[in-house]
Amino acid sequence: MKHVLVTGGAGYIGSILCEHLIYAGHKVTVLDNLMYKQQSLFHLCANSNFHLEFGNVCDKSRVSELLRNVDVIIPLAAIVGAKACDRNAQLAQSVNLESVRLLNRLRSSNQLIIFPNTNSGYGTSSGDLYCNEETPLKPITLYGKTKVQAELELLDCSNVITLRLATVFGISPRMRLDLLVNHFVHAAVTDNYIVIFEKDFKRNYVHIRDVADCFLHAIENADEMIGHAYNLGFEGANLSKEELALKIKEHVPNFYIHFSEIGSDPDKRNYIVSNQKLADKGFLAKRSLDTGIQELLKGFHMMNHSVYKNT
């Protein structure tokens, strides 16, 4: 058993990750300010190995107290996405970068940090060449810049693993509709149509439960993985926006797709990603886009979609 501190653990990824950690036999402490008034961890409250602390990740005294007797630190707390960061740049800088610096300063050298970066840090490329972990990071947005800076500073320290996450998809108790696969499937179900710009821009995708499984893999194989960054995505899911939409149409035949020359993505991401380095360490994402789309279709039939909008 490890004692794992997860900041932002009541968020989209954290709500699944904490479940996986608990079921794997670990003790979990979550620090979260519950800014979306989410109740996403209720299902873990009966477990004696789960504990939630309400608080701010930038509160030095609270963070210092919670780091006692912790083996692993997973800093999920973040202002996520280009639009959210642009709306409050100071908050984004504080949560996405300064809180990570605080954790890194306060932890002991034997406490492992597993940090989730975004592979949007690769920025805009041709969409033809694979980005691997040696590809220069050229983030465009404030979100990408804060995450990349945090990763670079952490990798200069000991006992650190970073995971560069592809665009995540799948159902979570703290659902998000702003992620591309989730958004496209939701549009197919609720509106039956979508207007897509920059249809040829490519990116990689990964299921939320594969992300959780990879954090567990990193804990269990830390000695072999420490000191490096790893791309985390599903190898069979390097798709353009057009290809993604057409994949969803296979499951929702009446989904009308219109491609427009007007509009642009603030993140400007256009790349394909190699996940071979992580595969060489024994981890492969296994949940396909088809599996995720089917899961999302089930979930969207059950929920009041307006509750989960971030923007």
C-alpha cells in the first residue's frame, strides 16, 4: 500500500483515478476546493482508505501538513483549457504552475511526483510527423505554457515522472463536455449536427481509465521510469477532426457534419504522437475510440448536460 496525495482529485480525471487507486489497495488523500460544487467522490466515502480535505492547493501550511507520511504526489489541480486560462490568467498561473512549485519545494526527496502534462505542448506541426518525447515543446496557449514550464522544472529534480496526456475522453462522475471526443459525441446526441473548422488538424486521444491505469503503472514501476517524460495516448487514435467526426457517425448515423473554413482552435494543435517510449516501459492504452463512444452514448442518455459545462 502507498499513501497517495491527489490534488484536484474531485475533478474529471481525479474522480476516476482515485477510484482506481483505492481499488488497487492504496490509501488516498484528496485536496480539492470543489470549485464546481461536484459530488464526484461520494462513492468512495465508505472506504476507510479514502479521505478528502477541502482546501486550496496554494495554501502552504495546508499542503505542508498533508505531505506528511505521503509516498506519492499526483498534482491534478489545474485550470484546464485555453479559454478557461485566458479568462483568469493570474489564477491559471497560480494553480497550474505555482502550486506545483510549492509541492516540489515542500516534498522530501523520497516522495515521488507523477505529473500530468498535456501533449498540446507540442503545438502546431505539419500533422505528418510523429512527435516523440525528444520533439521540442512549443506551447501556444497559456494553459500549455504553464503545464510545460511545470514539467520542465520538475524534471530538473529527483524522483519525478511526467505523463504527456493525449486528449482524454470517456465518462467520469465529474463530467467534462469541452474535451473534443466528449463534445463531438454530445453534439451528435443532443443536436444531431456539428460545424467543424480546421477539419484536417490531427491529435491523439486516450480513454480516461487508461490514464488512471497508467498512473498506477507508474507507481508500480517508478524505479524504471523516474526522470523521464512519457507520451500517453492510444496508438490507434491519431485522428483528424474529420476522421473523429466520421467515426462517431458510424455509431450515430443521423449525425450531420458540416465542415467550415471559418473559425479556429485557440490551441492550434495539429500533430500525431508516438507512445512507443511508454510501451517500452510496459504500458499500452487499450480502450479504443469505439469503446469510448459507446460509453459516452450511454452516459449522455442519462445526464442533464448543462450541469457539466466548464465554459
